[in-house]
Amino acid sequence: MQIRCKLTLEYGDEKTARIVYDSVRIDDERFVDTCLDKNRIVATITAKSPGSLLHTLNDYLACVSVAEKVVDK
């Protein structure tokens, strides 16, 4: 069984979205498929169980949070 979660993060401008996108897509590997659409980051997370999905989503959002803090500085 495969479980998917589609997450859309919208930013105030394309530059901020690009910086966050470039920072987090490095870790995508096989669990997260990330694309940039103007000022939005769209991430599709795939997992084999709900627990695994939550773990991957938590890790991904933690990386996004760090990237956003760097942009704000």
C-alpha cells in the first residue's frame, strides 16, 4: 500500500519560494517529490504506512522551517 500527501506552501514572493525550495529539495530522495510553481512549493510525500508518512512529513516541515528562518534573517 502507498499513501500520498500533497503539501502546498505559498510564499509572498518567488524569490523566497526559490530559496526555500533550493534548500529542501536536496533531501528529497525517493520519499518526497518537490516542485516550484512561481511563489509556491508543492511537495508530494509518498510512504508505505501512516506512521512513515507522518515521520517523513515531520522531517520535511522541520527542514522547511529552518530554511524559512534563514530567509528571514
